[in-house]
Amino acid sequence: MLAILGAMEEEVALLRGEMQVTQESVHAGINVIRGDFKGTPIALAQCGIGKVNATICTQMLVDLYQPEGMIFSGVAGGLLPNMQVGDIVVASHLIQFDIDLTAFGRRHGELPDSDRMIQSDANMVSQTADCFDAVFEGEADAPNLMIGTVVSGDKFIEDSETLRWLQREFGALATEMEGAAVGYTCQLNEVPFIIIRGLSDTANESAPDDFKSNLHTVCKHSFRLMERLIPTAGESLSAAEASAPQQVAASA
């Protein structure tokens, strides 16, 4: 089974509309919908905005539903000048930009006894890129795909100065408010994960207005990718899970 997350109603609504729902439950105030999506069993949750909400939801899903993998799909602000609204960013790595222990000689985003960068599952990154090509290749108005670092913090970025700092300090492609928390929690629990972000704005002074006007269009792009990715990732992770005991036995 896959766990699928989004922070806002708009980020999960299209997925929920295509599910064959078998169960709905509420845990820690979070509604979790179980069912079938295109032949793949999933648990779908809207975690709410921010790193605390994302962490609570991720750990709850791990504890109660024991997913084979986790996918977070949502929107973000782009940090590079050539980016367009609707482009899709896949996080190969994530950093919490608002962690600041520089007073103790550490870099921004660095925690004690922990890597600064949180690495997504490499197989899921590759699968996402392949699915993107299968869905959008050849379309005249197709979004662009970028793979790289995404930064997370409990702040909506809407000024050029912070945008420039995030890009230069972290080499980041996009900024959002949940991904690194989901990734860190999955990493601690050894659950494969991927974070996918559609660009709703360019994190500058016009970001609030751009976000509101572009949200629906960006979510539709992301849904088309997820429609292909969920069955692909689900099948791959289930096969890996089924073969794991045989691999252990063979090495014993």
C-alpha cells in the first residue's frame, strides 16, 4: 500500500475523486481515506500546512497503515528566473531552511548528528521522471520537469531577497512548507518517499496573488503525473516487498 499526502484540499481533491473508497478514519484530527486508485491500494491524507502538521501526519500513517512507500504532492514557489508556473519539481534532496544553529558553528539547515540534506528514494525519483515523460512528452504546452534540492520552512516566501538567499545558500530549485518534514520522518522510519511539487508562483513579491490564481491549474498538472506514478510506484514497491524475504533467505 502507498500513503499519499497533500497539505491542502486542492492538492488531494482530484485524487480522492478517482478513488474507490473502502474506509474513512480520523486520527489526530486528520481524515485518512483508504481505497483503490487505478488498481493500487492507497491511504490518502490531507495533512494541513506546515512542518509540524506534516510530521504528525507522516508518523501517524507509518504507525497505523505501514505503507510500503509515501508520496507527497503539492505546490511550491520556484526560485530560478527561467521557471514557469505549472512546471514540476521532483525533490532529489530536501533541507529545512529555517533550522538555524549557526551560533554553534553549524550551517543553516543542519541538525546535530544528522545530514543537512535529506535524500529521497532514488528509485522513486527515477520512476517519477519516467512517468512525467510518458504523460507530457510531445505536448506543445507541457510543463518542464526539474530534479534537485527543495527547501522547506514554516514561512510562505514572498520577497526577492529571501528567494535569492535560498537559492544561493542551498542551491535550491523551490521552496515550500512540508516536504523536508515528511522526508525526515520517512527517513527515520526507513520508508521510501518522494516529494513532488508543481510551481504555483516564483516566491517573489507577487507570490500571494500568483498562488491564488494558479493553484487549480498547477494541481491539474500534478494530478496527471500522479495518475501515472501511483500505479507504477505501487507495483514496484510491492514487488520489492515480496522479494525481500527470499533475498534474506538466500543470504542466510
